[in-house]
Amino acid sequence: MSEAMDSVANKKKIEGKIINVLKAIFDPEIPVDVYELGLIYEIKIDNDFNTEIIMTLTSPNCPVAESMPKEVEDKVGEVHGVKTSKVNIVFDPPWDKEMMSEEAKLDLGMI
């Protein structure tokens, strides 16, 4: 296997681990994890395995606006293979309940 293919495979493996960690972080007001809730817009992993999570909150006035991004950053940073972890909060596009996964909607009785 070429080094480039090996790097892509490693990134995919680490991305899977990151997603598993994100699925263990729950919004305190809605009993759904941040990944299924649709708060995670993008997971970026560079060639040195530094990660950047682009995420939003359910609203700019969210009571966990400071603690949740820090929790995400800290827990992603603990994933084996991740060198550094950074979270960037964005509100464009604004979060909407349509961003939730089918599983989340089902859990909340929306479908």
C-alpha cells in the first residue's frame, strides 16, 4: 500500500473514532448526542493528524456555549492518534431541526 493510501486509511480510522466520541457527548437540553443532532458540520484532519471540528450550537444563546465546545475539543484531543484538537463554532448556516439524523428525530418522536 502506498504511503498516501495508508495516510487516507489512517485518517478515516481516526475520523471513525472521533465520530464515536462525538456520539457520547450529549446536548443537556435535548437528549441526543451532538453528532446525531447535526451540530457537527465538518471534521478536518490534516496530514499530521491535527484535527479541527467545525460545529454549531442549537442557538447563539445556548447555555452550554462555552462548556460544550471545550468538552468536544478535549474529548477529541484524547482520541488515540489525534495530535491536536481545535473546535470552531459557526452560526452560518444556523442550526435547524432538519439537520438532525433520522435516528435523532425518531428518538425525539418527531417521525
